[in-house]
Amino acid sequence: MEPIFQIEQLKRSGYFNMDIDHFHDFYEIYYLLSGERHYYIRNRIYALEAGDLVFINKNHLHRTTGGNHQPHERVLVSFSDSYLEPVAPEQNWMNIFGGESFLLRPTAHEQGVIADLLQAMLGEQKEDKLWSGEYTRTLLLQLLIQLERIRKAKPALVSPEQSEGQRRVYGIIEYLDAHYGEKLTLGGVAEHFFISATYLCRTFKQTTGFTVIEYLNYVRIRETKALLTETDWPITRVAEATGFDSIAHFGRMFKGITGRSPLQYRKQHRA
């Protein structure tokens, strides 16, 4: 696959919710320059303040929503493992930051360092100077090293939101993560938690931004991607092991989320 790198700075003046439910095979760095946001990432909701930074690892489901109707501005960096190979060929970026996603709340000095590196990358992209691509790679590498230093110096990372409703949804998420391979229904999940299906759907959507079915499908697709690359199982066995009731439904869902058929995905990642 071709190396991926993109950086953009964007300011929004009104209320904005990310409409696309997604995870992907590359990393993202989300830096909030101003305003407030709520960020759903890897089963938890975080309240972001200006100066906060979120690192999203590969294949972690995430979505950002508005904490209020105030404007906000952010910088978003997207990159793949292969993008950094020319400047760090011996580093195993496949397990960057231990496979974690996290929220950092840097000090004012650390924010300055991060902002300078991001602005330098934006400048290189805009002006397209000599050796711009190579220089941008070194800037990204510097940024990742800075993030790891900040993370190691702050063992107590920012905690997720913990209201009563959110804690209940976290429990539901953990249940879906553990039982995705079973034939689950909304009624069955609601009964397990002694709540109505209507309350389940409403609370889950309000907390995460996803419907229960959307979330369950993404968990299942995440697991099928791992099985397609790590095993030689037939496609039918992969579909059955991850809870899909038919191979046709599995194929449609997989292609709708990844843009490729299961066989195409296996071939590309085996290559």
C-alpha cells in the first residue's frame, strides 16, 4: 500500500459532529488549538480542552462531537507505518505507543513545542520547498518522540468522562467486545442489562455517537481484519467466528467499511 501522510488545519465556527463512524489502517494525531470537544475513542468519552492532543492508533473506533456550540480549531495529522520507513527504517512502527490510543494534556511549554512542529509541517506542505517530503518526515518523527516523552513523564493520563449513564454504556461496550462472535440482538443485550431496548439505543447513541448495531458491526469487522491477515481460515469460517449470520451480509458490510472485499484485503496485507 502507498504511504499515507496528510496534515490539515481547520476552524469551524458552529456546532459540528463527525457524521462518519470510522476506524482505519493508519494513525491520527488530533490537536485542539481552541474551543472544546468531546472525543469518543476506544470505548471511552473524553472532554478535550484547548491544547489537548489525542493520539488515535490504527483500527481504534473514534468520533469527535461538540461539547458546546462554540467555535473550535484543530490540526489533524494522518500517517501510515510505511510513511516513516525512510527516516526510521529499523523502528517497529507497527506497535507505536504499545498499540494504545490516548489523550495528553501538555504543559504550556510542551504545547509550544507541539504547535511549532505542526506549523512547520503545515508550512512545508504549503510551500513545497526542496526536500520538503523528507523534511516533513523528520518533523513527524520529532513530534512522535515528543509525545512519547510527554506520555512517559505523565503516567496519570487524562481520565475519561464518568457519569452514571456513561459508566453503564462502558459496561455495554465491554459486553459487546466480549460477545461479538455470538448471535446478539438488541432485545437480548437490553435484557442482559435489565433495561429496555429503547433506553439502550438512546443512551448508547447519546454517549458514543454510534448506534449499538453500528458499534457491533465495527467490532466484528475489526476482528475479521485480524483473522484475515493472521490466519488461513476460509472466508466462511472468518464470518462465522465474528458473528455474521451470512457470508453475503459479511461481504457487504466488510466492503462498506473498508472499501475492499475480504479477499482483496487479505491479498493486500499478505503482500
